[in-house]
Amino acid sequence: MLPKTSILLIGYDSNLCLGVLYCLKSLNTDIYLLTSNKKNAARFSIYTKKTYEEYDKNSIQQIKEIVKIHNIGLIMPIDELEIRNIKFHAEELNKIAPCIWATEVDKFDIDINKRSLAKFLTENDVPCPKFATIEDLAKLKKDATDIGYPVLIKPDREAFGRLIRHFENWEDLKNFYIENETKLKRSILQPFIIGSDITCNVICKEGELICYTIQESPVKTGSDFSSNDILRFHDDKQVVKVVAKMMKLLNWHGVACIDMRRDIRDNSIKVLEINGRFWSSVISSYIRAGVNFPVTMVKLALEKEVGPFNTKSGQQLSLKQVISSTLTKNRSSIKDTKYMSYLADPFARTAQLLKI
């Protein structure tokens, strides 16, 4: 058990904040939330002592004031831009309170940008889809032909699958380009790979894996790029080998969520993106796979012992699957979904669902 301490949690996304808060509930700590999201449902959480809004990512003065008022023992950003900002000011902030681990900003910027990451992975022989930059109509037509349809257009900076577009032919791709030309200068073109989604969640110390979990979702054949509620947690040596090589090259330091695709044609895996933050299924990583990433991150930042990590196999079902199972002999339970944990923080989860 850690000694009594106070944590300043800094994050934007409601689901990430609520997931991390749930995982931290076993600690002997007071948690204060700093967010720029006025509708962050975590402000209603039973696990937060006080919420501060109007977070200014261009200034650390507000952070300094909160640390002083509440005698904060750890500064813990959990979203990408928040982690980057704290790392950028880490030398100054560490004088008043320790900060969680984070990768050096130059390497971090490679990671969180799909365009620069694709270039980095290709140059370093890490398996990833082919890619092309989008510059003009003629080049786009040639690149799409070379890559082969169907293709995807991905913005270099979006999360949770937002704004990814899928195209089956040149006419649709051409029309989309003509309508959105000025918005596509920092997007990339990649092939659409039919296969299962794999996410490898990690904490690294200067490029070396400390702990990880691997979750896999059913094969996707369509254009839905959002996260999946159906998860199977298991180990996979091929995934670990690729991830270990990549994080070593980046000298990664801290938490990351690596999205990959397993090609249904040959079972090969390819890295799609790295999210330099916690992830929406962090509670599932804890409950189903047995690794509490937020608590581990806190302990590491406070120089406490961690591990051993007894990672286990498990699965999470969708609510639709559970309902369908009531008509069969192999009935499932609400306990098999992600929603069971929502009951532990009902007001915040209700606010999240209602978006208030």
C-alpha cells in the first residue's frame, strides 16, 4: 500500500478519465481533476475530490497553483497532448512534484502523428501498411493504383478512428479529394487491410517493456474504425517482438496504446498507429487481463516496486452478445461486458452516456 498522497489527474476525454479513476480507486489517495473539457463526465465521479476546468495547455501556472494548494504528490496527465505538455515542462514541474513517465518530446511527436510514424516505421523496417502523402490529384491517382483498392485516407492527428475514410474506387476517391483538397495536405493514403484489430498496451522504461497486455477484436471487413466492445485478451509472441523492436527504436518511456491489424490473408501483423496515452479499455486490461496500468504508472513515478505481472487470458463481450445469449444454452452475463464497472461510478457514467 502506498502512503497517503494526492494526485493531480490531467485529461480531456471522459472515458479515459473515468477508466483511470476506476483503476486508481484502490490507492490511498485524493484525486484532483484538471480538464479543458467542460463536459468531462469525470467531474461527477465519486473518485474525484475536486475538479478544475479551463485547463490552458500553453501555461503551467495553473498546475503550480493546484499543486501548492493541495500539496499534490504526483502530476498525472493521461491524454496525449496533456502528457506532451507536462513532459515539455517536466524540468520545471519536477521541482514541485514528481510527474509520471513520458517520452522525450521529439520522439513523442513522431509517435502521435500518423504521417511521421508511417515514415519512421518504413525506414526502420517495422511492419506497417504502405503509405503515401497526399499532394495533388495526379499523384493521388497513381498512389492509389500502386497501393491497390480499397484504400483509406487518414488524418495525421485524430484518435479513436475519427475521420478515417474508406474508398473502393477512383471516382469516389477523386470526388472526395476535390471537395476536401485544402483539408488533406496532412493526411496519408493507406490500403484497407481486412483483418482483426489488435491493441498492445504497454509501459516501457527507456525503450524496454515493463508490462503489456494484448487484446484482439473480431475481423473487420467494412468501414467502421471505432473501437470494439468484443475483446479477447491473450499473449502473442509475434506482436511482442514487433512492439519491443519499435519501442526500443523510439526509446519509449511511459505508457502507450499500439493499434495493429492482423491481415486475414497471411496472418501477418502491421502497426497502424501509436497512441501516447491511456486507452478506452484500460479497465478491461485490469479486470480481464490482470494488469492495472494506472496504478503501475503511479508506483513507477513514485519509485515504488512493481510486479510481478501475472497477465491472464480473458474475454469481454458486447451487450448485444449477452442479450442474444439469453436465447441459448450458453448464457452470458452483464459481468462479461464493460458495463459492470460502470455501476461503481453511476453518476459519472450516466453523465457520460447523456453527454451533459
